[in-house]
Amino acid sequence: MRLCELRNKDVINGCDCKILGTVCDIEFDMCTGCIQALIVPGPGRICGLFGRDIEYIIPFKCVKCIGPDAVLVEVNTEKITHKCI
């Protein structure tokens, strides 16, 4: 699978069945070339007009299934939430 095929897929948390957002980027290990994490922008501020406060960095080991339309993960959202700078 190519990055362009992975981008814009919905990310669904299997623990609470909520849509976290869509994949916008990946983090990978430069030495091995392996994917380390998926980066998903969090919910927008005030109706999505003023950017985002947080993003989810989901370790690739938490990815359970990649389908044609969505990525299924099992994560605790409090542990993967990071403040945007």
C-alpha cells in the first residue's frame, strides 16, 4: 500500500467505535523504513474554523486492520493525544 492510498482513510477506534479523523501523515523510522505511527488531526476548534488544538499520534502496533475505506485501531485516546504547537 502506498501513502497516497492510506491518506484520507477514516480512522475508527475499536474500543469505543468512534471516528478519530482521517490519516494525514505517517511517522517512520529512517534507519529501517518501517512505519512507526499514523498521525491524525484531532477535532477542530469552534466549528473547525480556527485550526486544531490536538492531534492523535497512533503507534502502528495499535493498527488492527486496514480496509478499503477505513483503518481500525484499538487505542486509549488519552494516551495518544498530543498538543499541536
